[in-house]
Amino acid sequence: MIANSRTVLRDLFAAAVAAASPASCVPPNLPPRPRGRTIVVGAGKAAAAMAAAVEHHWDGPLEGVVVTRYGHGVPCSRIRVVEAGHPVPDAAGPAAARDILALVSGLTSDDLVLCLISGGGSALLSLPADGVTLSDKQAINRALLKSGAHIGEMNVVRKHLSAIKGGQLAVAAAPAHVVSLIISDVPRDDLSIIASGPTVADPSTNAQALAILRKYEIETSAGVLKRLNDPTLETPKPGDIRLARIDNRLIATPQMSLEAAAQVARAEGFAPLILGNAIEGEAREVGIVHAGIAMQCASHGQPAPAPCCLISGGETTVTVRAKGRGGRNAEFLLSLMIALDGHPGIAALACDTDGIDGSEDNAGAVLLPDSLERIRRAGLDPQTLLANNDAYSAFEAIGDLVVTGPTRTNVNDFRAILVSGKG
């Protein structure tokens, strides 16, 4: 195995994050200055950095409010930045959402609403619909996070319990021109799912949201059930005339970040093979599949001969079975490690591009050929750690956590596996 695999892996991750930096992707996508007012609103882990980029490059007056996760703020002079709870919403999110709705209300067709949207916006822009309480949304969010539901399912539920998501922010801003700059963190870049689509027509229904809650056996309050059983309380659908002046623009995507990392891999002498930008499923199962592909490359040169780099993105899930620490990237990597069983020619990294893997302080971790042996020397059993959803402890014990702090962007998970040969 090459001696500097850790450095190469970290460089790949840095390239992926840089490709989605608001400082680089926001300015080229700014619309022309309107005849009337410019109102900036937004939500997500990148919202504050996006707002700072707007302020730096906008040539006219503006005002606004954006909400981001605690610790992800950036100083702004004209746009107010609010920090709120994520992934479980707190009272700061609804307060910011109410301020945003107030700002975009009563505008004219000469005005511009510049909406800055990124991953995390669903929890951060949490304004309960009539009949739904914040505690309802908090309880449902917690249950969905533990259930193994994928992001699309979670956001269908969130939209139908919200007063601002699922196109409702855009309806409130009519007849102003709304331009949304969107950084995607979801599989297939579905605009209606990113941050639960506050400026996007919603094709999903109350009935689908209710079916998802039943699928995962999530208990709900009488108020939630009443709302989801009322067909008159639907989100705006495709073709709604109130959404006629909406311009939703994707400015950064997982695929762009994977391609940036592929360029770095090629420069380091590894032939890049992008496996997919929208890989989903249980993190531990995805880890086993990736291990199989990597070992096939090492042993048989298929689907790519060594030296090669397998790159993938998407959002896996973790069905929480125990009380250990660790997000989906660390769990993926621990499962990968067990399946590789100390293969001497393979190293890997798995990290969340927002810098936070789950609820811990790490972005993810690095796996080296001797990681399995070092964990065992530390007196830990990898299989037990995996069973306990305790991947964080595994990589913490050997000093291989990746800790970046908030990156202030988010294009979902990033995985890279270096295959140098049979070993």
C-alpha cells in the first residue's frame, strides 16, 4: 500500500468539499438586480456561507434572514443569520421561519426573493402547520431518524406537517420573482426533496406522508392525524399558477464533487471509478458491497485494475439498534473494515461533506490496512462495536477520526477507496 494513502484520501475529500463551496458556486449564479426590492431568505447548513457570498458580490441594496445549524454561522452585515437545532428542530427554527414569511409577504412583481437552499433546511426551517405542534415535529423527527427511513420519505412527512415547506414559501412570496440557488444533498438531486422544497411544487400527498408514518410504526398525535387525513390541507402541486415566477437553480451537486475528487485521484496515479452519486441503503450493507468491489479490483482487475480509486456518494441510513456513538459514514467504514479483514492493498475514507457525521464531532473516518489489527490491540471487538452502532468509538480508539468542523456546505456523503494491488 502506498505510504501516503491517508494524505491522498484527505485530499480527495477536500476537493469534494471545495467543489461545493458557496464562495465559488454562488456568485456565477446570481440573478440581475431587480427594479424593486431584493429580499434574501434561506435555510440549510450552507445558508450562512451562501448569504456571505451574496453580500460580497451583490451590487445593490438587500435585506434578509437565513437560518443555519448551530456552529455553521458566518458573519453578515445586511442579512441576519439565525442558528437553530438540527437534525431535531428547536424553537429557534420556527421563529426564523415566521420572520422569513413576514419578509416575503406583501411583495410586488418588481421585487426579487433570492432563496438560498441547502441540505439541513428541512429541520432548520421548521414551522408547524395549523394543528401541529413543535413537540409533534420533534418527536416524529427523532423517530424517523432512528427508523431507517430514507431522506425522501422523511421529507415527504416533513412537508405535510409544515407551513412553509413543499412550495409554501414560494406561494407566500407571490407575485415577486423568486430565484432559488440550491446546493443538493439528496439522491438524484430531486428539487422537491432538498430541504423539503420550500420553493418547489410538491408532487407528494398527505396520504403518502401518513403511509410512511404507518410503515415505520411511528406514533402520532391527534392533531397530526387530523391534518394528514384532511385532503383539503394539501401542499401546492405542479402546475399551480402561484408558482409561475419561480426559478430553481442547482448550483452544486454530489456529482460535481465526485468529479472534482476524481481529478485529484487521477493526478495521484489512481484511475478513478465513480460508482454512483446516489447510493442508498443500510450503511453496514453498503460497506459490505463496497468491500466486495474493492477486493475484486485488487484480485482480478475488475471492474477496474489497480491502482484505482472507487468513489461514491449518496446518503445511506442507519437503523439504530443500540446506544453507541457514530453516524452513517463511520458505520459504513467499520463494516467495510470487517469485510476487508485487513486486506493489505486497500485504504478508504468516508465522510459527510458538511463536516458532521450524525450527532458527533467528526466528519467521518479513515480506514488503513492495519486499522482492524489496531482496534483489536486496543482491546475492542469490531463486530461488537458494529452491533452496538458504536463505530465512533472504534476509530476514536486508533486516532483515525476525521474532524474538520463545519464545512458550511453539504452535498451529502463522500466515500473513496484506494486499491493499490493484491498486497
